Amino acid sequence: MSRVAMITGASRGIGAATARVLAERGFRVVVNYHSSAQEAEEVVAAITGAGGAAVAIKADVTVPDDVATMVGDTEKRWGQVDVLVHNALIPYDITSFADLTWEQLGGKLDRELHAAFLLAKAVVPGMISRGYSRLLVPMSEAENHDTE
């Protein structure tokens, strides 16, 4: 298979597991990370060691230039992004609901939606032109501790 999957927040947890599974299924995989370079390289090494194709790319998914560079680098390397798994979560202070303020929750939601928007805007036009796309957002934040 020559499809390319980009997984944000893929240096550990759900993102790393997703990267490994997609590589096992023949996808070339972009392992996005924000601050966990060593862990991202370990995921890449595991994938390539098993015969897959993977690359680690550092990008803050809330920064438009970082997203554009990550997608551009991926397209130069492999020509496309067919699958986007938006797994990166925005760090926040964990507190009880009773102590949570709207500003805390609203700020987190705003930044996460902004990141999802930036990523989709960067990859969807190419997906549409090729007639193939998959956009995935893991739903189990309680199990996902990636803060990339």
C-alpha cells in the first residue's frame, strides 16, 4: 500500500499505538511530536525495524507555520497525506469539575479546535483531489496522556 498516515501526538500512548498499527497495515507513517523527540524516534525505530516506513516530524499543531511545514515536508517525502489522525491534546491543568472555570475549559477547547482546523485545512484539499480521505480523532481523552 502506498497510502500515507499522519498521526499527531504520536510519540507515546494512543498515538504511538495507532502509528504502529497503521504501519503494520502498510501505511507510511508520520509520527508527529511536539517535545518528545526521543520517544518519537523510538516509535519510528520500532516501525522501520519491523519493515515499515516512518518518519518523526516535530510540529506544534496549534502553530500554522508548523502545520504547513509538517504537511509540506510529508508531501515532499511521500507526495500526499491520505489519513490524518488528530491525536495531539493541548496541555491543561487537571482539576475537579467543581473548580474548573469556563476560561480553562474554553481555552483548551478553542486551542484544540483551532489545531484540528489547521490540520484539516492543510490536508483536506489534497485528499479531495485524490478522492480518498480519512480524518480520525480518538475519543478517549481519559486514556490519552499525550500533551503534544
